[in-house]
Amino acid sequence: MTIITTKKQQRARTVRHVTASVAAGAVVGLAVAGVAVAAKRTERVLPKLPAPGATIEAELMSKGIELNVANERLRTGPLQGRAVFEIEEHGVELAAVRTKIKEFRLSSADDRGEIAITVEPRQGAERESSALRRASAQSPRFQHTLTLACVITIDNPRAFGLDADKPLKLKSKLPVELSGKPFGFPDDRARYGLKGKAALSVVGSPARDASLVRFPLRIQQF
């Protein structure tokens, strides 16, 4: 039996072959692109630790801290400020450095624009060293524990419902610890928070109990 192929059928067969070849090429191209993306992710450059001896000035921002004073819960407005860190060798860990705080100040203003609350280092705080280390060998993140011996001053206690006419000073009994996981230092995408509730002593009134309950913080390049 003789099969006669018309020119129309030949053109249709040719189109099918070309379409199949293009599809196969597209699949191969996607596979190659996928391999390239995977290789790029594998070969990504990990951020470096700051070099010992460097001084880093940073801007500080907080949505507001939360305190408990004499069983009264206080929530402040947003705080802003700055800090200066000196980078030192860790001394024990090779993949870590110490971020010693040389300057640190946060403040919040009231509705009249007057300073309502300040957070500053207390005497001797310059001896405290925070640690910045890699979360793991191949992780792009760092683990930063910010250790801060501080004094929190409430300039107008009555505005927060406290029975006091003079500014109230709250001193941390032990250094406050804030923890974050930045992709570098500083990194404004990182969110820092308290590692645990911090006990405070009321200066001039040791019988009153106080604690720092929440302390969200962002550290970004100045």
C-alpha cells in the first residue's frame, strides 16, 4: 500500500518537530538556570565581623519600653538616641568580637516636647562587654548579645500615674541583656529584645520594687 504525504501534512510534521525541539531546549535552559541559582546561593559571601580596633557609631530606635514600678505597669512612647561601640578581640572565641559600649543614650519626649524618659549607662557600665558572634559557620546571621548596665530616669512620674514629685531613677541590679540576630553590624533590619525580665532598684527608695519588662530595640548605621 502506498502512503501519499501531502505538502500540508509535511509542513505540519515539520512544525511539530520544531516545537518539540524548542520545548526540550527550554527545559534544559531552566535546569541550567536552576543550577546556576543554586550555585550562587551556595557561594554567597558571608558578612564579616567588624575588625578589632574599629569604632562604630549607631542610631538607636525603640518602639517604647515597658516597666513595672510598685505594681504599676508603665508603657513609654517611642525612644530615639545613639550609641558608640568599640570593637575588641573576644579573647576566647575566634569567630567572635566584643562590642564595648562607650556611649549610649535613648530618650522619649512627652506631648509638650519635653524629655519624659531617658535610658543611659550607669557608672561602671564601660566595663561591660557585649559579644557579637556567628550563629553558625555558614550562617549569614550573627548572634549579638548586648549587655548594658543602665539607669532609667522618669522625669515626670505623675504623668505615668506614680505618686512622686521628683524625677524617679531606676538602676539595673544586673546588666540588662538584649539579644538580636543581625546580618551584619549594625543592621537596621534586626530586632533586639530582652533575654529576660530585668530587676531594677529605685534610687533613694530601696523598698519599692521595679523591673524592666520589655525593651525592643533597633541598631542602625548612623
